[in-house]
Amino acid sequence: MGAGNEQSTKVDNMAELQNTAAIQIPAPLRINDARLKPIAEKIMVGERLSFDDGVALYQSHDLLATGWLANHVREKRHGNVCYFNVNRHINPTNVCLAHCRLCAFGRSPDQPGAYTFGLEEIWQRAAEGVAEGATEFHIVGGLHPDLPFEFYLDMIRGLKQRFPQVHLKAFTMVEVGFYSRLSKLSIRDTLLAMKEAGVDSLPGGGAEIFNPRVRKIICDHKTSGRMWLDIARTAHELGLRSNATMLYGQIETLEERVEHLLLLRELQDQTHGFVTFIPLAFHPENTALSHLPKPTGFDDLKNIAVSRLLLDNFDHIKAYWIMLTPAIAQIALRFGANDIDGTVVEEKIYHDAGATTPQGVTRAELERLIREAGRVPVERDTLYRPVDRVKNPLPPTRRPTTLVTLNS
Ligand code: SF4
């Protein structure tokens, strides 16, 4: 898309925003489940929801009322805007010693399909992302038993040196915990070394479900839930912001979902360091949990809505279309989500786990999804500042891409 098109798109967006701001008329709320009435009253006066409220919302089949309430909160915060971004995912290696039962991506070093990129290859992939207009590198990988911490620091230094304008969102709390053990540095010093090398923020993966009962079954050998939260807290204290996730639809109970969300809310009260919450639908195929059914569309929308309602101190809720399908992600924009992630050209992790979504959508297709849901697409950077493509036009012959995401 050339600069001229970008300019007219921007003007269109502004006109849309002005028009929709003037004509918003709230649709009536109809509640069929009596248990939701006191919860709705709390939401309408901005009162914080309790653990029991969260469980009642999850138990209720009144999805439309729950969605109406979540949409109300979403529109109060963001109006009609729906954010997306243009980033490049880089997974340095899929070699991982954790062997989580939830994972279809990690490999033993000698297993077919195992790979580890060299630094030059990583920087080359990053250069392709920059040529496609990426404003962010999203970097996560397996817990490789033989790569030293210095390898990752060199990778970050090299990226920062070559592409200083690109935000480096790198290494989950799980990876940080692993590097700390590897390097024999404290968590704080590990994070400081990452920050000094050029890491700007951290992704939200690896949170799964914090409850130890669940972790023991789905990811026994990786960072505990308590540790994940402690690492996030330390990162935030050092000025590194992060995202947060929850992997739903595996063996967790509804109560364990609510517990997970409230632990995140509690930490956010203390640090204000989380940027976005991303509910992740479990994809069981090719994992050790392949006997489990996939989450349904009903559950997907419920998780978006309940997250929006419980996480009253999170600015953003993302509907990650690769996991939800474009169709469900589009509907989620009316059930509490205000972000739909980005265009994607080659996605490996969730497709390894049986995702049947396409490998990518064009920017035009993504914008159509957003506009058809009655929202206004706004390209953002990692920290949700609008990207000005008039000043920074996309290369005319390339389309923006996102490569690979990982739940480590
Ligand atoms: S989920 Fe992450 S930590 Fe677990 S096996 Fe997969 S890559 Fe390794």
C-alpha cells in the first residue's frame, strides 16, 4: 500500500471517529440470568467485581448480557477504535528442555524438525520484517539447554544496533527464569542485562494458568505461576512493561480461570506494568493433551468478555485472530476486545497445534474485518501509540507481516 492510500485511509479514519462519536446511542441491556443483575449494577457504577462475580459470569449462559456489559466497558475506554500492529515474530530456536504437555512446538535437540537460527539468520529475518514495515520484533523461543545467555544478549544488541527504531519485545517470564538459572544471575540482574542490551518490553506468554494443580499437569517443568508473577513484578519495577496471557480450554476449572485473572489484576494494581491482556484458546492437536476438545466459540467470546470485566485496571484486551479464527475475533470486537493483533504470513506454533486459520491475511482484509464490526482500524506501536504511515509509509511493494508466535 503506497503513501497516498495511507493518507486517504488516515483521513477516512478521522472522519469515521468523528461521526461515530456523535451518533453513539447505547443499545438496551437485556438480562436473562438473574445472577447477572447485581453484577451489571456494579459494572454500570464502575465498582470492582469479586471472585464470586467472576465465577458467576463464567457459569452463566447469558452470553449476550455478558458481552453487552463487556462492550459497554470497552466502548467507554476506547470508543470505536480497534488497534492492530505490524510486527515480526522471531523464534530463535524450538529446542526446549521443558517438554510441556500443552506444547506442539518444542523439540528435543535431536528430534526431527528441531532448529536453532544463527545470529546472522536472525538479523536477516529481522531485516525482512523492517522492509515490511514492522514496528516491533516479538522474540520468544524454546529453553535451549546449550545456548548461553550471552547468545541472546548478542542477538538483542545486534538487533538494536541495526534497527534502533524497532521496539524489541523479547523473552517471556519463563525464558527470563531459565536465563537466570543458566547465567547464575538473580532475576533482577538478568532483566537488567536484557534491558542494557536493548530489550524494550516483555511478551505475556508462559502464564498458562497460574494454579499449581493445573501447571503440574500441563507444564510441570517450567516456571511456577508464583515465579511468573514475581518476574513480571521485577520487570515492571525496572521499567520494562509486559503483556499477560491466560491459556484457557485445557484442564482448568472456571474458578482457576478467575483466580488467574485476579492474580494479574492484583499485580497490576501494584505495578501498572501490564499493557495488554491476551486470552489464548488452547489448541490440543499434536500435543500430549490431544484427547481434549478445542474450546468452542461460546467459550472464546466468554473469555474475552469476562477478561474485560474482571481486569478493570488493564487498558487493552486482545482478540488474537490466529487462535480464535478471524470470524470469532471479529465478533469479539463487540464482546470487549479492542485489539485484533496483526497481519500474519507464516504462523507455525498454533498451526503445529492444529490451528485451521489461514497463514495470513492482508492488511486490507484485516481492516475489512474491523470495519465490518463497526470499528475504526488504527495501527499502533507496541505501547499503543498510533503509527503515522504518512510520515513512515509502508514500502509500496511489500505487505506488513507477522511471523510466528509462541506460547512458551
Ligand atoms: S510451551 Fe514453551 S517452555 Fe513449554 S515446551 Fe513449549 S516452547 Fe518449551
